[in-house]
Amino acid sequence: MRFQARNVLLALPVVCIIAIGILFSSCNGYQKLLKSSDVNYKLTKANEYFNNKDYAKAQELYESLMPVMKNTRNYEPLYYRYAYTYYYMKEYLIASFQFKNFAEAFPNSPDAEECEYMHGYCLYKDAPNFTLDQTNTVKSMEALQSFVNTHPKSKYAVQANDVIFDCHNKLESKDADAARLYYNLGPYRPDCYKAAYVAYKSVMHNYPESTNMDLYQSMTVKALYYYAKESIPEKQEERFASAMGAYQELLSSYPNSKYLQDAGKFNTLADNNIKKIRNNEHK
């Protein structure tokens, strides 16, 4: 076996052998550095790794230094870079926690304001697509709104407001998507049309400045029409009238809406159904 291993090594190109040697030497050197008791040298090397964007090694060295550096003048800049190692490695939830800890531990630091902003921003970065759970989107909005309230003149205030706006849009998209889902389920479960109407009204109430308000209102017309269509005869006239009322609200509030023509078709259908019901009653 030793002979075979020797032959394999002999068969390798010289460049590969050199690369392997450098790799092993580098790994051994880093392990020795981790175990070193020379804290100043370790800190210097950790900062070098950080500056060279080798954040995993920098993070590990910073962690080993934190217990011994606490209460020293080097602890604050160390912790600042340590928090950023998580951010650059896209471990946003941990980064958010570390930035918050920094701001609380060093409230008078020139970096405290930045870290307070980064706490909320990292929660935003960790939040998934709007179709998934938006707990961190809500937390991000709360954290950044608090930041803007306490630091209205901060250089990060504009960025914070932009993120809040985007978070707001994500939450609106999620709620509107849920309303649309109810509407799409209507052909299989007629009560879902009523749920869709309620959901769209809720979206309109919660996001009154939305640019999609006329779309949501037009969807209430359609949802109410189909709900009436699937109702028992005794309830149909009242519910078709509700659909027509929703259309009138759309017409008066958004007279130039591109959804008026489509919603108008359902208004006409509702009106025709009411006339038909009344004609049958007089026979």
C-alpha cells in the first residue's frame, strides 16, 4: 500500500503536489493560529482575514478572542466586524441579533446608529418571498420604523423608509394573494366567494394608499356576483344588489379605472338577474 501511494504521488504533476503542500501547510498554520495565546497577533490576523473577505476564518478568530478582549478598547471594533461577518456570509438572522447586541452594548459608539439600522435591515434580508411566512417582514418594519422615529435625521433614514415601503408592499401582496385564492376556490366552494369579498375589503382597509385599490374593488364586484349566483333563491336579489352597489362604489371612486369595463359586465348581469327574479315573482 505504501508503494502504491508513493507511485500515485510520483504520478501527480508537480504543480498539484505543490498545491497540496500549500493547502496542508495553510490549514495547519490556521489551526496553530486558533490555538495561539498571542491575542494581539490573532486579532491582527483576524482583521486581515476580514479585509480579504475570508469571513468564515475571521469570524472564528473573533469568537475565540471575544472572552479575552471583553472590557478592552479592542472589543468594540472587534464586535462590529464580528457582526458583519454574519451579514457578509448571508446569515442574516444571526447578523440581526449581533447588530442589535452591538447597539445595546455600545450605545455611545459612532457605529451604534448604523448597527441599529442593520438590525432591522437584516430581518428584511432574511424575510422570504411574499407567498411564505412574513414574520420577519413585520419585525423588520417595526424595527426600522422605531429607528426612523428615534433617528429622523440619520443618513440611513431614507434607506430605512425605502425598506419599510417594500415590506409594506410585500404584506399587501401576501394579503391580496390570499384574497385571490379564496376567489379561485369559489367554483368548488361557493362560500369562498363571500370569503374573497371579505378578504379584498380587508386589503383595502389595511392598505388605503395602495395603487391597486380599483383592482381590489372590482374583485369585490365579481366575488359578490358569483356569491349571489350560487345562493339560495331567497337570498339572490339582495346579494345581486350588493354586487351592483360594489360596482357603483368602483365607478364613483375610480371613474377612470381600467377595470370598469370588466366590472361593468358583472353589474349588468346582476341587474338582469334581479329583473328576472322580479318578473318571476309577478307571474
